[in-house]
Amino acid sequence: MSKTLRKAVFPVGGLGTRFLPATKSMPKEMLPVVDKPLIQYAVEEAAAAGIEEFIFVTGRGKAAIEDHFDYSYELQDTLIRRDKTEALEELNRWMPKAGKVMYTRQQEPLGLGHAVWCARHLVGDEPFAVLLADDLVLSQTPCLKQMVDVYDRQGGNVVAVMDVPLEHTKRYGILDVGSDDGKLAEVRGLVEKPDPKDAPSTLSIIGRYILQADVFDHLETRSLGAGGEIQLTDAMARMIGAGPFFGLRFEGTRFDCGDKVGFLHANLAFALERDDMKDGVRKVIDAYSR
Ligand code: UTP
């Protein structure tokens, strides 16, 4: 039986250059979609999938993330005095339990693989999830929960995948697919950001992974990949054949919130899901589509 998944790593050490100037002094992961920071969506998704320990790999200028997952005494006190019970309950609902949030720093942004490697002592010798907060998924069942259901059956490594237009393969880690039942694709090979002409498929990995701790041994070599960065995809590629490895075509819509248009799209989609906002937002959209 596969070991239970209890830990999740949130790499938040990137510079977010595509979102300057907003990200000059504010972490990209604190950008709100409607009224909730991206990183909170990711933490809530992890908690809904059974994750108990939350490991953040931060960097310079990311203190707002630590504050967000901490008690805010003035705010809590004011809400109590003003009898705002509902707001207070909502604030406490998603707060991780004491001692269950851990932080380490990636001292230089050397790439996603390096960020994950920085968490190796906090993860130890057990499977773990990785969630990139700038990939936001709107779905019936939280994306990581869908992956955990596969992991509990198959064990090994599981990544969330979706088909992308051929001209976009340069932006993603791309699968070479073995057996495929239309939902679960066996990973036979992995290539980071291939040119469309070299891409083995158009099935690309989005920012959700369930990985075995062996990946740290492969990251240890610190070899540079695409873009001169230490790539998580390259380390995962070295694990192929050592155990089950599947890409899950998840149910839901993924938004790339590290990109400005993707971020605006996510705001519209999430606002249209809200009873208190959808009519107003529809009117705005209609006014612009005339
Ligand atoms: P991105 O490729 O989006 O990079 O990282 P970025 O620096 O955040 O943004 P741009 O491209 O400059 O606008 C994908 C994820 O990996 C994390 C980021 O925080 C983001 O969640 N990351 C990336 C790290 O934690 N460390 C790194 O060295 C690179």
C-alpha cells in the first residue's frame, strides 16, 4: 500500500517579473482572485485533499505570505468587539493549525526544481504534493483531491495534465505518453519546454504534483535545464521506470494566473460562480461585448 500523503510544498520563491510593478514589493501569490489571495486558494485545495502539513518555500519580500497564515490580533479583537461573528469564523476556518505551517527560504531563485529541493529536510522520507499557487483550478472536486484518489489506487508519482495548443508546448513540461485510457496517461518520458516540432505530445503538466521523496536525490545533482534553471521536470524524468507514474487529465478549468490575461480570466470566472456577484459581473461583460 502506498504511504499516505500528508505534506504539501508551496514554492513561492519566484520573482513574478511578468506582473511588475504589482510584484515589486508584494508577492505574486498574494494577488487576489476576486477577494482571496492565490496562495489561500492553493492552501484550501491542499487541506481539502487531506494535507496536514504546509511547507512554504519563500524568498526575499515574501513576508506578507507568512503574515497571511498567522493570527492578526488587532483584526480578531476588533471583530469580536463589533460582534462580527461570521467574519471571525470565516477568518478562522482556513487557518492551518498551530505548528502545521513551515517556512524555509530559497536564497536565490534558481528554478522550480531548486525551490522544491530546498524543502527536502521538512518533507523527509515521505511522498508529498507540490502546488503552484499561480495555477488556479476551478472544478467540482478540488484538483489535488482528484490526484490523491489516483495516488491512493496506483501509488508512485502523479501529475495533473491538460492538452495545450501545439504552439504552447514551449511553456510547459510535456509528456511522452505510454498507455492511455483518456483520463490517466502513463508517463513514458518528460521534456521541459520543447519546441513544438520536438514535442512528444501536447499533454502538458500544470502546477500540481504528487511525488515520491526519491525526487530529492535527483535534484541533488543541481544540473541546469531549460532556461538555465534547475528544473523539476528533469528530476521527475529520471524517476520514470522506478515505479508507477501517471498524468491525470483532471476535471475542471485551469487558469494561468502568472499571466495577466489568465489572471483577469480567473477573476471573471470565479466572480461568475458567486451568487453575490454574478449578475453585476454579467452586466459589465455585456456592456463591453456590445
Ligand atoms: P514562474 O515560472 O511563474 O516564475 O514560476 P516566477 O518568477 O514566479 O514568475 P515570472 O515568470 O518571473 O513572472 C512558477 C512557480 O514556481 C515558483 C514561483 O513562485 C511560481 O509559483 N518558483 C519559480 C520558485 O519558487 N522559485 C524559483 O526559482 C522559480
